[in-house]
Amino acid sequence: MMTQEISAADCAAFFDSFSHQHQGENVSVEVLDRQFGSQPIARNVPLMGITVDPKDQRRFRIEVMTGDSPADHATHEIGEPVHVRIARSDDGQDRAVEFEEIGGVTTLVSFGDVDSATTFGR
């Protein structure tokens, strides 16, 4: 696996393209918090998209939207990420995205059966 940091300046354009490329692919979303542990948000549901809402040039908010029906729809907001990383397999396939917020809370979006926590060395 290879990991790449996505800069704040590149996030909006990156996730616009990323969302178009991966829309409808099954993902799982979980939040890792030192105090509360792992909290699943969505499991094996279609990715609808990841959007970036800039507050200014250095600060932004991200929304991860999943599910293609009202029964499995979820939107998860990442308040102010300080690191955004993508893990790719050796053949260049996107496997997981990690959003690390101020305070250490991390959101992981993984494709298929990838263990994203292991992918990012947790």
C-alpha cells in the first residue's frame, strides 16, 4: 500500500473527481476516537460522494455521503481536518481515505473488504 497526503488547497478538486470516479462503489465509514473507540457510521453501502466546504484557504469542512435509499442513507461531517490521506494498492487502486481532525478524531472511508485501520498503520 502507498499513502498520499492531500493538501488543503487540493481537497475540493480532488474529492470532486474522486466522487465521480467512485460514486456507487461500496464503502464502509467509521470514526476512531481515543475516548470512545471505533464507531461505525456505515457498512458496505454505496458511496454517493465526498464534498468539501471551504471556510477559508486553510480551513474546510468535509461531508461523506453514503447510501442510495432512505433506509441506508448517512451523511457524516468532518469538522476541520488537519490531515487528509488516501491509501492506494500497489497497482494504483484507491483503497481507503483517512480524515484526521483537530483533537485526534479520525474518520476512515474504506472500499470493499479493506481494513482501513491496518492500511494506515493503526
